[in-house]
Amino acid sequence: MDTSTLQSEIRKIAKEKGIFILAHSYQPMEIQEIADYVGDSLDLSKKAMESGSKKIMFCAVKFMAETASVLSPEKKIMIAVEEAGCPLANMITPEDVVEMKKKYPKAKVVCYINSPIEVKALSDVICTSANALKIVEKTDSDEIIFIPDQGLGSWIASKTKKTLHIFNGYCPIHWLMDADQVRTTKAYHPDALLVSHPESNPKVRELSDHVCGTSGMITYVKENPGRCFIIATETGMKQRLEKMFPGERFVLATKNITCPNMKKTTLEKLLESLREEKHVITVNKEIADRARTAIERMHG
């Protein structure tokens, strides 16, 4: 089947089965086009909760579907591609957290949402890239264990007086981005605004006009109409911005900013998962309860 036919069949099956389709901003554009909602990590879980549907299909990576399962235990949460993992999330284990707690017994654990559910369950509070600084500042301790991302952790450390003990995980797409290539792109587009993700390495962040998560990028473009934007995050976000703001100009910061895990979702695989309602995400109740508490503290 061609793309249009596959998309039509996906919409038809999803409607017949009452399945609400969620897609992350880094998903291929043909997937974003057929989703009921496109957004960032936590936003997708919120939409899953708010949806009237009892069946949710995630076009994303596993930790995002896990978070939704914890927050909506009464719903059937599925993921289109079972093996779609997140390298950053996979870099940390529960044992790593236990060791850091032993090393820094007075510290509170602030955990970035891009993490396995078992790690969230061992944390005091969860944060997103957008609210990480706020969460760190309001956490009742001057000493923070920040996990698992050293990109976001180093960004927050530069903005707080608190002591941060940062785990050395990273997003390969952002942390390994070549600052020299970004500098070259800026030279080709001298009037453009460079927007980077806080998961990026400090050299890229220092070159940026604005540092923010994916939802923040949408706001930034709205607030700066008529400009060219250099986007230093996964290519799917550039495509989403181009669709949302057809009158603006967007350029990728470097040539290779593609997350292979996000691109594992294809129309064919999504259709198969919808038909069979497979790859259901289940989380152990004790772990789910502890993780839910850490997530809810974010809004407390």
C-alpha cells in the first residue's frame, strides 16, 4: 500500500477499535500526520489521561508509554514498536541510583522523565526539561542527585546555587552534536536564531539564542515571527515546526540529527500493532505506585 492508503487504513482501524493515537514530535512526519495528538513526552501522558478512549497507542519510545501506563492504569496502553527504546533512559539502572544514594545520603533524587519506570520509582521527584530548574529549586535539599542526563543536569547546575551530583547519561543525538558544524550552519545563516535543547552539550548551548524543550521551541517561534530558525534537535521537530508555521524558515543545525529509535515506527508497523492490539505496556504495581508518587510530586 502507498502512504495515503496506509494512513487511511490506520485511521479507519483506530476509529473502529476506539484507539487514541499519540505521537512524539520526533516521529516521522507520516506518523505525526495520522496521530490524534502530537506532543512532547509528559504531554503525551497527560493526553492519554484526558482522552475518553480506554485504548491508547503510543508512537514514541518505551519510557513514554510506561509513564502513561502508570498515570492511566485503567487504560490499555500500547506502543507501536516494542523495541523502540531510548539510549538515554537505557544508560541508567536502579542499581546506579542505589549507589548514588549511598554515596550522597543527604541528597534528594531529581529524575528527568526520560528514564526507566524502575528508576523513577527510586526517585524523590520527576522533572521535565521545561520545569527542571523549578523542581530543583523547590526540592527540600541543598544537595541534589540529578539523573540520568548530564546535558540537562549541567544546564541546571549552571543556573542554581545548589550542589548537583549528576549521573553521566546522555542523549546521543543532543550531547554528541558537533559544535563546529553548528557554528558553520550559523555562518551560512547569520541572521537566524539558533534554538537548542537543554540535553545538548555546553558548547552547542553557548552558541544558542535560546535553550528550551520541544514545546518551548513552538512558543519561541510564535514569539519571533519572520525569522529564520536553526533547530538543534531531532529532525522530526523541524518537520513539525514547518507544518505548524509554513511562513517561517527552518534549518537543521547539523546534517545528522536523527533518532533511529524514534524512526523505528513505520506506517506498516503501526497498522499491524493496531490490528492486533499488541505491545501492551504493563508495570509492576509496587513500582507503578512509587513512580506515580514521584511524578505527582512534580505538581505538588
